[in-house]
Amino acid sequence: MLKQYLSQKLLQKLSPQQIQLMKLLQVPTLELEQRIKQEIEDNPALEEGEDHDDEPIPTEEQAIDENEDEPESSNEEFDLSDYFEDDDTPDYKLSARNQGADDDSFEMPVAVGTTFQESLRAQLALRHVDERMELLGEQLVGNLDEDGYLRRGLDQIVNDLAFTANVITDTTELERALKEVQSLDPAGVAARDLRECLLLQLVRQPNSVEVITAREVVGKYFEAFTKKHYDRIMERLEIDEDALRDAIDVIVRLNPKPGNTARDASRPAQTIIPDFAVTAVNGVLELSLNGRNAPELRVSRQYREMIKEYQRNKKDPKAKDALVFIKQKLDSAKWFIDAIKQRQNTLLITMEAILEHQKEYFLTGDETKMKPMILKDIAEKIGMDISTVSRVANSKYVQTDHGTYPLRFFFSESLTTDSGEEVSTREVKKILGDVIAQEDKRKPLTDDELTAMLREKGYNIARRTVAKYREQLQLPVARLRKEL
């Protein structure tokens, strides 16, 4: 049985303005510029430039009974009020209900270029091969992955040709077509594994002692080479360390992913625009906000005058509707300006707290001087929620005397030393990286040896933690760090 009853509840709901403010807070500089331009296009009451007029926006309830003439708008050539005084224009003529000349067309531009497979097919068409061999080659090109490798077996491609293209062939004929594809550029394309990819590139290089030795190493002792069993290779090939070192220099210059060559060349470079700038002057840190994050916005003076004009004719239904429209645009413009100012204030307060906490690092640039810091530490200092600090730190960069870093760089967990002092995990990673950089590459230090060395320096750390930090630094295990 349904019943109706009254109850009181305390609920916390975010207003649309608060949601928009949070979105503005987390966007980087480039996206903020686009957001402001879009708002200016959507709201004609919002303009760029400094606001020198402190006159408040009139409310809808304020009645203006003055009979004195109002000063004319500064923009005499274009008066928006003329559009509201045309009583002879039907409403249907002021709206467009279909896609026509009145509608703005927003189309995403599509980049047009030659793909990796298209380039290979164009090269294959220029070779002196018959139509059947060209057809088989195009089928092989279509089976290449983004790295330029042929991961599928030839017997599977034979079945595909039989069922999809009604072409009967065998692996022997398909092998000949594969040789044609492997002769295309870039070198190493259509290889079935890394070893074949490297060999295809070495075959095209002119003969020399180093190249011939590299071919022997990759062709016959590839597994020993990947495991860095150099002593075994030198014994089997009867060469010394210098000869093997020269051969390895040739191998490491080869491209293990030939398919990525064209894709990487066409990839747009990411531009990083710092949101903050921190400079040290005579031991004093100075913080400044990027000017793009602090644009000058103002409410249109013309709209202020228009709202006064229509308030005098509030009894007119058309004037009343126009007054509501103008008031909405003015309120929206004023709120957006306030939101941008609040964003600037929050960014500066948060960065000042980070600057105070990591003062030693900003002065010296030494990562060992960095203190442990988490989002909660900054949130407590500035009296804001952790989510607010997280939004500020998201996609923001700061330019310092020692380089440009993301704000996330300055946040790290803590680690307790033998003396009970809490240090940043970034300090431990820096010391770990320095120790590995200075080790004897003939006999690299194992994780157990690295753990023992860090403990001698006073860092109470486990072996699994050392392995985790080493992986985060993108450093391989000791066996793979071995060099001649």
C-alpha cells in the first residue's frame, strides 16, 4: 500500500556553477583558452579587456522612473537594441529549423596522409612482379601490425585467401611473396620476429668487419646475445671484446619496430605551457601565474545600457522577454568572470603552499632535498578539500630555474630512516639511480646488493621496494645492465 509522508533530510548537492568551477580548475592552460573563447562566442555580454566600470548590474526588480535622457552607447555603429524593436518581423523568421545557411557548421578537420600500409602497397605496385604475386603481397601487407611485423602464420593466411578471396595458394608461393614485401622500405618490415627483423636490416648494410660479425651474432647466437652471455659468444666466434663491442654498436642502432617509423614522424609534438613560474632571486623565491591563466574579462557596457532601457518599458511583453534574456546573459557573464578569478586565486594559494613545503628543492634543484608531501598535507595548509588540490595538480606545470616539471612531480610518499626521520621516496629513487649509474657495468649490482648499500646509507628499505623503485626508474635487472 502506497503512503505519503513528510521527512527532513540533509543532502549535499553541487550546483551547476560549482560543477563548472571544478571543471575550470582542472583544465590546463591551452584548454582554458579554448574554454574562454567558446564562452565569449556563446555569450555576447562577455568581452575581453579590463573592466574599469564598477557600476553594479541592475536587477530585474529595480524600476527606473527617471525621465532624463540616458547617455548613448559608445558603440553607435552597431546597437543590439535595434533587433528588439522590430515589431513587424514574425517569430518564425527568426529561427531556423533545419540545416541551412543560418546554421553554423562545426566539423572536425580530418588529417589526410599516407598510411603505412598504403606506402607499402604503392612500393609493391612499382616492382616488376606479376598480378598474382602483387595480390599475395597486398594480402601480406594487410596482415602487418602497427610495428611492421607479420604476426600471423603463413598457413593461416593461405586459408584466408581461400575463403575470402577465392585464391588457392600454398606456403611456398606465399613465402616468395613475403620476400618481395620484405624488400620494401623501411628495412626490416614484414619480419616474423625480432631476430628476422634485425637480420633484414643487417643484410642491406654494406659489408664490413663489424656488420659481418653482427650478422653472425644475430643469426647464430641471438638467444645468448639477448641474455648478454658475451663470454660464450666471444668463445664461439673466436673474437675479442673490442670486436664484439663494435658489433653490438651496429646492432643497437637498428630499428626494432620499423612500422613505427612513419607513425612517429607524423605524430604531433606536445607543447607544454607552464602554468606557474618560480624564480630564485638572492635566495628568495618569486611566484608568478602565467598570463594566459589570468585573462582580462569584463561585462559588456552595451548590455548594461540595454537592461536600463528595457526596464523602463517593463509593461511591454516583448520588452519583458528581452529584459529576461539580457539579465540571464549578464548574470552568466558575471559568474564566469568570478569563476575565472576564483580559479586564479585557488591556483596561487595551492602553489604557494607547495613552494613553502619544497623550498629547499626550488632553491637548490637537488632531489635529495625534496620533502615527503601528499595531497592531504597541502589541503590542510590551504584549508581546502583534497579533491580540490588534486584538480589543481592535474595537468599543471611549473617552470623553475632547474627545468619545467608537472605539479605531480613534487608529491611523494615518505620513508623512515634508521634515525626515525621521514624522507621522500623521490630522494631514495635519486640515490638509487646514482648508485646504478656509477656501478661497474661489467659486474652490475643485484637488487640484494643495492638494498644492502641503501641500508648502509641509513635507509630502512626492503628488497622488493628496491625492485619496485628500479622499475619505476625504468632500469632493467642487473643481468640486462651488463656491458663490455
